[in-house]
Amino acid sequence: MEASAPKRKEARKSLRIKVISMGNAEVGKSCIIKRYCEKRFVPKYLATIGIDYGVTKVQVRDREIKVNIFDMAGHPFFYEVRNEFYKDTQGVILVYDVGLKESFDALDAWLAEMKQELGPHGNMDNIVFVVCANKIDCTKHRSVDESEGRLWAESRGFLYFETSAQTGEGINEMFQTFYSAIIDLCDNGGKRPPSTMGVGFTKEQADAIRRIRNSKDSWDMLGVKPGATRDEVNKAYRKLAVLLHPDKCVAPGSEDAFKAVVNARTALLKNIK
Ligand code: GTP
Ligand code: MG
């Protein structure tokens, strides 16, 4: 008979990973990292010169991971310095300031810079991205709301967190979830596990919500030319209503977009004979 020896705990290899931070200058990248690693906040702005490098050991679930953090300077001036650090990265912390719309609009350009530096054979699909909507303590000046940020992130399969490096809100939770997703990626042979790919809504729904938010008038919102007929307005409305109906669409911001479309149609039909 086999002796009922206590099950030996399977020795889990400790992991080594590389993460980088990206985003415009002054959005709070260095402060987010400092808040997590050193549990403190520095109110004075000390711009990162080129790259700041640090190593830290963290415990996530039952694993110890050694994290190499490359904290990048956001200023365009440092492009030549940071461009060589994009390679061999498992995780990206992408930061914007919720009070500065241009820092949110710049996220696409940051992704484009990374893609360009990784070259034609680089694959961004197997990197974990976490978007930090930072400085949420500055409620007075908020110009990018949660649903807009979340939609941008989740429609790309990225994680999304609201953070404040000043108060610490969201920071630990963000890092734990981020590292956890990187462990899952490494355990899956460096490929993003399928469970983290689906977001429950389509790119078409996300694009429609974004377009509706940015539309300049009711015609634009429904995607018809000014002076369109009742039929054209109704047809465009029906298409959007089916796409964004709250019973069918779980994308962040879909409810507001649906209401806006209903209102736009009502306003246009009032003035069309
Ligand atoms: P670069 O290194 O130039 O790319 O900037 P960065 O993104 O690293 O910004 P940094 O972390 O240095 O922070 C910029 C300024 O924003 C500093 O004055 C910080 O004190 C301030 N700051 C950062 N995070 C927060 C936050 O969550 N809330 C508030 N109120 N201020 C913050
Ligand atoms: Mg910095």
C-alpha cells in the first residue's frame, strides 16, 4: 500500500517579467509606480529623463514574480531614448490624466509608436495592457468620463482601472490584476488566454458609441447627410437602435448612446415634413 505521505507542494518557478509604462508627460506614470513600490506620493513634478529602471519582487497568488519596470518619459523629446525599450515586454501600463482630454486622445499614438518599434514581426496581441485613468482625485476638472475610457480599453481587450497615485485609490487592485493576467499569459506559453479576449461586445458597437459621442449634431449622430428624408432618418435610427439597444449591448456607454440616438431622431423628425 502506498504511504499516505503529505502531498508535496509543487514547486512553482518564480517568474521574471518586463513591464513598461507609456503615456503623455505628466499624466502620473512615475507616481503610479512609486505609489505601488514605495507607498508614497510626491506632489512635485520631476520629469523622467529618458527611462527610469527598477526591479521589484512581488507575490501574486501563489507565485513570486520578479518585475523589471521600465518607466518611460512621456515627453516627445525622449523618443530616441525610449524607442529601444519596447521589445520583449509582457505588460504595458498605459496612463492618461482624466482631466486632460489630449492625454486620452494620445493613447492611439502611443500604441502606434510601440507597434512601429516592434516592427512587422512584433505581436501586440500577446501583451497584457492595463489602462490607468489617473488623477481621479481631481474631480473638478474631469474631462474624460469612466465609460469613455473603459470603452476605449475594453474594446481592445485591455484592462481598465480608475486610479489616483495621490490617494492610492485603485493602485494595488490594478497591479494585482495586471500581474495576475501576465502570469496567466506566461502559463499559457506567452499567448493571451482565450478567456481574456472576449469583452461581450463588438467592435462595431464600440465604434458606433465613440462616433455618437463625438458627433457634432443630430444628423452626424445618426450618420445621415443634413437634409436627409424621414425614411433615411428612420432607417439610420433603426440600425443604430438594434445595434445599441441596452437589452443587447453591454458596451460601456451604450445606454447614453442609445438615448442620444432616440433624442436625435425625435429632434430631426420634428423638422422634416
Ligand atoms: P513624465 O515622466 O514626464 O513622462 O511624467 P509622468 O507621467 O511620469 O508624471 P509624474 O508621475 O511625474 O507626475 C506628474 C505630476 O502629476 C506630478 O506633479 C505628480 O505629483 C502629479 N500626479 C501624479 N499622479 C497624480 C494623481 O493621481 N493625482 C494628482 N492630483 N496628481 C498626480
Ligand atoms: Mg515619469
